[in-house]
Amino acid sequence: MKTFAKLMTGAALALTAQSAQAQELTVGYFLEWPMPFLAAKADGAYDEALGTKVNWVSFETGTAMSAAMASGDVQISVSQGVPPFVVATSAGQPLQVLDVAVSYSENDNCVVATLLEIDKDSAAELAGKKVAVPLGTAAHYGFLRQMDHFGIDVASLTVVDMAPTDGAAALAQGAVDFACGYGGGLSSMKEHGNVLLTGAEKEDLGILVFDVTSAPTDFVIENAGLVSDFLAVTAQYNTEWNETHSPEMLAKIAKESGMSVDAAEASIATFTFPSVEEQLSAKWLGGNAASFMKGVADVFVAAGSIDAALETYESAVNTGPLAATLTTQ
């Protein structure tokens, strides 16, 4: 595995280490969410590149990540869903998108209990049912968009706010008729039901699913170099994974995510990790991301999930630190 130090000149590395030594850095992430950055975590690559020990804290939802960043307990969140990011920024929390952490469609969905025998052709029968949804997350947004697609009035449903793992348990026990979630929770849900739409079918409807690396605006402004170095490590390991899919790397990813190798392999197979150049393009952070966030916010306003949307989310996307990683390659 190539280390991040090889991507930097000795002088730049020394400068980074000097500036970062006094910086207390805590990073939020998800367990049961296998991504290449976890191999970097295992290798100590972030610590080496930043010149300081990076503390890692796991979360169950992106909304919890927002709260931790608001309190100052966490400085960077890896793979925060766009919907919880939008909920926070719409409420006035100063956060910025720093990169596209992962793009996925199959790994975030709603599952209907097998006994109901309801599929996309009979989805109207879900009206009046009980559903478990982690509110303010990517799964929540996908749920709202799917219900709109099927013409189901959300007001007719009993919506229970549950983390994916709890929703999976409720579905298994028959406490809810369907549940929405992601990661390991979604995998467990599928053992007791079926999805209404495939990832490809959702994308055809314009229901995109991707996560971002996010951080408080002030932290990014004050630590632009540190943030750029962090993103560069992530990008390096993404490239390594995209090019090799090495068993050694997978083993590290699985261990760090708290999954078996087989489970991690099945899950990460549904993920894509865009290159830095792709992330900076118009498809992603170069334009579409801000527009997509506005669309998510408007859906949440219409659903009564948030009070109001921002006029634009362009200021919530900061491509500076990510673009700077290209100068170190």
C-alpha cells in the first residue's frame, strides 16, 4: 500500500505536521458501512499525513453527526448522508460539503414485509401501514420520493423514527409493515422482506443516493491545509481500492467496519467511489450537488420535515480543499 507521505514533498509534510500537532481532530464515521478510508484508518495513514493522532467515533445516523459537529465534539464526518446535511444547514448550522464520500443506490432502500406480498405493482396497498424510517437521513428522503412516486399519502402512514438496525428488528418482529434504511440494517431487513424499487429504478426516477465528507465551516476555514491533507488520504485509498480490490485491503475494511469479509465484500460491491476529478466535475460538486441539495430541501419542506429551505446551497459546498489535493499528486 502506498503511503500518503509519498504524495507530498518533505517540506510540505513537515509543514503539515507542524501545523497539525496541536490540532485535536476527531472524525465521525459509520460501522457496518465498508469504505476504503477504513483501510487508511487501520494503516494509520491519516495520523501520518496530518502529523497527529486522529480520534474516531462511530455514529448510527447522519443527524447524530450533525449534532456532534455542532457541539464541537467532532470536526469531520465521513459519509454523512446528503439529507441530514441538508436538514442541518437549512436550520442554520454552518457546515460544508468537502467531497463525495460514496455513491450508492442499492444500499439504501425500503423493504416491505414478505407476508404482505406487496411489490411495486401493488404498492398502493401500503396506504395506512406502519413504517420504520430514520428521519432526516438519506433513507428518509428516498422513502418520501418513493411514496410520492407510488401516489401514497405519507399522512396515511404511521411513521416511526428508528435507526436502520432497530427498524430491521421491528420488521422481523412484525411490529412494522415496512422499513427503510441502509448498510447492515438494510441487509437484515432484506431477510424479512423485499424492496419496492431497485437502485437502477430509483436512479431512473432521479432519486440519487450519495454521502459526503462534511465539516463545520469555521473549522475548514481555519484548517484548510489539514482538511485538504485528510481528503488526499481518502482519495489515495479510494484510488487504490478502485484499481486493485485487493483482499488485504478488504480484510482491513471489514475489520474496521465490524463486518465479516463476505458481508463487507457484498456491501462495498454496491458502492462507487468517484475520483477527485469526477467529484469536481459538474455532475457532482461542480454544480449538481448544490442543486440536488435544494431539491432535497424542497421535498422536506413539502413533507413538513423542516420549516424552510435555503435559497441556494452553493455556499455549503467548498471544493477548495479537495481541489488542492490535485497539486500534491
